[in-house]
Amino acid sequence: MGINGAGSTCLASENGGSRTGCVWWDRDRSTIWRARSVAGDGTTPARCPSTTPSVRTHPLGDFSNFLNLARSKHIKLAMRAILVVFFLGVGLAAAVDPFVGTWKLDSDRSKFAAGDPSIMLATIRIEPAENGIKSTASGADGEGLASDFTFKCRLDGTSCPVTTAMPNRSAFLVDTISLKRVDDRTMTAAGMKDGKLVYSDLRVVSLDGSTLTVTREGTTPEGKRYRSTIVLTRSH
């Protein structure tokens, strides 16, 4: 039948037999339905009845009917390819976090005002964790005091404990921290000690993923307020 009007066609059976399935459609193809054809007799091929069935089933958009029609090898392969690309894309998107990696302090680009708390050395390893990240840091502050710590935190502003490898006397010492993601390359952080705010950070990863810049506003144990810029570069 003409493809622009009403019509019917036969679908060959999967086992190569003479009986086939028939498909009819309306002129506007808004409705399709199926029936079994009359089997061939060995010399006469199977044919679809010339009139449409009296009972219509399955609107064109019905997914079960679509599955019945989509038996072509090429259609199946195309569907599988689409699914593979979709799930691969989702997996890659989920795996890429600009903050994940190992970062080292760039002393030349970091800025600490004279007399304010500063950092001499620092290496921070950030790993993905369930619903958040795990951060492990080692280094020393401007006075040479060790400032090693680790924490695992969600990115929704929930407070989480900070564990230190040894007694920590650094001015940056905190016992809890909270992180909140602003966008893919930006998050905020708040470090607390005994329930009091020690510092608040704005942490931003550069567009090329090579630099992590931390803009920090804090208060020393003596009550002096300070502002510093901590720049870290990705090592891997």
C-alpha cells in the first residue's frame, strides 16, 4: 500500500514459516493494529486480509506495540547503541569532579599578610566519597607547626568531624568542618573549633582544572581577624 495513506503490510515470521503477522494503519497513522495472516499453502504466499480488523488495538504511541514492531536487527542495534552512549555519558559525568586530585601549595602565588596565620607547606589529596569527598592534608603552618588532618564530608553544609594525626596547635586548627557545593567548580567551607567559627572559605577550581584557589576569612585564637589567599596547583 502507499506509505502516505492507509495501508497494511506483512511481517515475516521469525522461524521462516509461511504464516506472517499483519499490520494495518490509518491514513494519518494515528492508529495501528495487528492480526495474524492467513497461512500460505506452500505455493501461494501468506497474505494479509484486504480489510482491516474489526477490533483496533494499541495506539501508535503504545510502547508494547512498538516493541512488537521493533524486531528488525538494525533497529535493535540502533537502540542498543543509543543506550550504551547514554549510560556511558551518565557515568562519565558522574565521575568527573574538578576538586578530586592531589593539590600542592603554591607559595609564590599565595598571599598572607604579615603577622597573619600562614602556610609553609601543604599537600591535600581529595577523593570521591559517598555523597561527598574525603580530604587528607599534610603540611606545616608559617611557624613550622604540623597541620595534618583528614575528614570525610557531604557537600550539603552538614558538619563533619576533623581527625588530626597528632595534637594540632596550628592557628588553622578546627574540630569540625562543613562543605557546600555552589556549582561544579565552586564550594564554600566553614571550619569550627569548640562551636566557634575559625574560618570561612570560598574554594574555586580554575576552568582548566589546574589551580585551586581558597579565599579565606578567619579569626586567630587571640581574636584577630585576617584574610588570606591560598593557591594550590594540581600535581595529578
